[in-house]
Amino acid sequence: MEFYKKSTFVTSVVDIKNKPDTNLKEVMIVGKSNVGKSSLINALTNNSKLAYTSSKPGHTRFLNYYLINDSFYFVDCPGYGYSAKKDFDYKLYGKLVESYLNNNKNLKLIVFLLDSRHEPTSDDVDFYNFLKEYDYNFILVMTKSDKLNMSMRSKIKANLANKLGDINDKRVLLTSIENKKSISNLIDVIEEYLEV
Ligand SMILES: Nc1nc2c(ncn2[C@@H]2O[C@H](COP(=O)(O)OP(=O)(O)OP(=O)(O)O)[C@@H](O)[C@H]2O)c(=O)[nH]1
Ligand SMILES: [Mg+2]
């Protein structure tokens, strides 16, 4: 599949009690601020106006549900690790994400984004370890690969292993919103997890 043809914004929730009342499957998109979560959702749906993106970090607030092909949700998360935004409430963020992950039978896959140009930050490492405690499937998506040169490219796996430990049991994909092939590869992987 090249991209998801039908996409609509459904709701933005601050309290998990207000999540959409359906049994549709969900794919969570998470990662540090500015890593490219919202942009990736737009690329996957070929809809540049769907999710709000910004070159300034800290833009997506709360959990945003996007209905895809009338069959599942992408859940866009606020980014962590951006402390300069003074009105960003980290306690609220932590609570929201934890309550989202608590016993979520609809959640089929977590897409954990990391910047392909850098080693994972300490916030990335913390979040990775936090996710590992849960039983959900998750994959690692290395974003902004269009900005990589050959030597950076060759270091990605070593950088990951250096900070995250053994990642041999994890799927690692490289994406760029400018590279359609990388987006359709990601769609194929997402579809695998949605089928089960
Ligand atoms: N070169 C390049 N830039 C990208 C790519 N993906 C995202 N960006 C840029 O990165 C910036 C942040 O993108 P967003 O999608 O808003 O990031 P986010 O993770 O949703 O950020 P928050 O909502 O603040 O947590 C924007 O300027 C995007 O244009 C990519 O694949 N390549
Ligand atoms: Mg965003």
C-alpha cells in the first residue's frame, strides 16, 4: 500500500475517560518533541493538513485520534523531553500516557520514534525502558533519514545498542517524510500488526 487513503481527525483527549467509545484498533505514535510524529501521520495518510506540525517543539498537546480508512486509529501523542515550554505539564503528560497504556485492548502497536541523526537521549532511554515494562508490540522508527550522510547511517544500530542495550528483538525502520518508499514500508509493517 502506498499510503492510507482515508483519514479524519476525530478527537483530542486530555482525560482518557473521553477517548472514542469504540472497539477499533489503535496504533500509538510516540517519541520526543519535534522528532516528527505528526509529520509521519501526515505522510502515512498523504494528508499534509491532517495533524498539526511545527518546526518548534512542543506542539502536539494531549492525545489526538485520527480515524484511518474507517478501520483503526492513529493516536498522536505529545512529545516528551521539551522543558522550555513552561506551561507544559509533565505530570499530566505522564498520567495521560500511563492511563492510555493501562489495559488498552485496542492498542495493537506502538510506533516509537527516534531521531536517526542522534544517539537516543536520556529521555528516550527512560521512555524505552518504560515501554518495555508493558506487553504491547512496539517498533522503532528512525526519522528524518533524508538528513543522514553515509557515516551517520552506518552508526545508527551501534548508537541504538549503545543507549538501549540489546535491540535484536526489535524491528527498526528508517523513515523520511520525503521518501515514499520508506513510508510504504512502514505501512506494510503496521498492517502486519493490525492483522493479528
Ligand atoms: N527533513 C525532515 N524533516 C522532518 C521529517 N519529519 C518531520 N520533520 C520536521 O521536523 C519538525 C517537527 O515535526 P513534527 O511532526 O511537528 O514533530 P512532532 O514529533 O509531532 O512534535 P511535537 O508535536 O512538538 O511533539 C517539522 O519542522 C517537520 O517538518 C523528515 O522525515 N525529514
Ligand atoms: Mg506533533
